[in-house]
Amino acid sequence: MTEREQARADFLSRAGWGEAELISMGQDASTRSYMRLAGPMGNAILMDAPPSSESAPCGPDASEYDRIIAGWNARTRLAACRVDAFVGVAEHLRALDLSAPTIFAYDVEQGFAIIEDLGNGVFAREIEAGQDERELYLVAIDALAKIHTTPAPETVTAGDWVWPILAYDRLAMTTGADLFPKWYPAYDKSVRFSGDLARRYDDIIAGLSDHLASLPKVLMMRDYHAENLLWMPERDGLAKVGILDFQDAVRGPAAWDIAMFVQDARRDVSPELQQEIVQRYVQLAGLKEEDFYRDLAIAGAVNALRILGVFARLITRDGKPRYEQFMEREWGHLEDCFVHPALAELKAVMGQAVPGRKRLQ
């Protein structure tokens, strides 16, 4: 038995789940892993999030310099493997009568939590199996509007632990968008970023990120999309939507979450449904439609550049060619965003850097 396995066994024993059967569910996109628990206490899920497996997140007083030195998690304000972030945000969402998992037990220092099993009804799989896509998406956007229209907390708590909900600022956004010029040329040799073109790209991204960072701040879920939502039709109202993978929540622009939701890298959402979702959200949130469409285009473009850079890195550096299947869809999202005149300068730069894309010319 490894040291980590012994720590896991000790945690389960202390929590009263020592006799439970453990069934591996694998890892998610991070360093966390999950196991289903079945035993005398019932069914649950064990989250195993070893704190030492990732670079540390940043504190609320960290300077930009400190964050840059500390690494990716601090730059982008990710929670890394902090269980208190998951527990605290889950409790906030449950207080809104939303279906985040109940937390049965946790150990922040060791990086373990036993959480409610919300089932297997992942939105994307349910829709593939014949569930009404429109029904699922409209309930989910209503739930997101509930989160966004509730004042964003500056901190959440997990027992005596206090987790800060930090602002998604310019450094976080530009760090993500910088992945495109850094990694995409290695994937596609026809793409060139150097000299004046690279400087123009950096300046434009900084300006767009400044604009997004200046917008009113909501509790931005960051990864709200069809792979992180569960359909729970046995529940009522907004609770039909099970919400997962929210530990990286920050205070940021609402448009970012909407872009992640309707411009999904892994599945197509029809233009008609996208429009209905956005218009429904604008009405629920009481926003000015023209301004929100501008902000949505900007957030969508900055995010799409980040995602394209991540996929290029996964393919070229990490040897994961399966991400190629998502590339063309994500390019389509980016090019759709470029229709908005607020992105004319960025579109011009991208047209020079990526000459093979007709819609950029």
C-alpha cells in the first residue's frame, strides 16, 4: 500500500466509510481522481485531490509579479487541488437551492472529500441518448442566471477554512490567450507570430481583457458546459441541473460563462438555440442586449484562443491527438465572434498570422 493509499484508507475510516467498496472512476482533466463508494453508509463519491500534485494557488494579496513567479495556477487563479474551494462553493450553490453535491466529510490538508453521488446523467450523454436538448439547456441557463444575479461572495467557508473568491483579472485572461501564439505554430507550421505582429496581438488581447475585467462581477463558474452538468429530472425546478467542477469559480464577467456554455468545444449547439439561450439570459439578468452581445463576442474570442492553444499543446507536447477532433469546431466559435466589430483589430492580426483561414481574410 502506497503512502497515499494509506492516507485514503485512514480518511475513509475516520469518516465512517472504511468498509465501503471503492470503484475507480478515473481522473478528470486535472490531477484529481474519483472513486464511487458503496457500503453500509450508502453510495457516495470519494474525491482524491493530492495538494502536492499541483503548483499552489495565489492568495488574495499576491502581486502580479508573485503570481507570474509562482506559476500557472497562481497566474490564472485556479484553485489547484484545494478541497476547501470545492466545499465552500458547493455550500454557496446549495444555499441557492441548486444541485451541487452535499459534502459528507472532507480533509483539506490531505486533499480528500466524500461527496454526494448525483448520478450519471451528463447533459452531453443524455442529449445523445434522445433527451430534449432545448429543455436541458434552458433549465441550465436559468440556474446560471440564478447564480449570477445573486451577489458574488468574496469568500466561502469550509468549516474553519476560508477560501477567497478572487477576481478574474487581466493577468488571468491574457495568460490563457497567450497559449495560442505560444503553442499553435508548433501544431500548424503555416502560423507565424513574431515581431510587430506578436506585439500587436499582445496589446489587443490586453485591451480586450482590461475591458472584460472592468465589467460588473458575478460568481463566474468558469467551466459551465454540457460535460459538467447532470440531468436530474426527479428533482424540481432549477434543482434538475446537477452542477460539477466549480472549485475554480472566481468573480468575473457573466459573458465568460455564457460563452463557455453556448460555444462548447466538444459539441455543437445550433445557432437558433444559442440565440434563444442568450436572449433568455439577458432578460433574466436585466441586461442591455447590445452591450452584452459585444461582451459575449469579446469573452468568446479570448476564451476560444485559450482553448485552441490548450488543444495545440495537448497534441504537440503531450501526444494526445484526440484533441484534433475539436479544433475545427473551436475555430468556428472564434470566427463567429469575429463578426462583431469590437474585434476588428484582432481579426486583422489573426488574418495575417493564420493565412489559411478564409473567414479571417
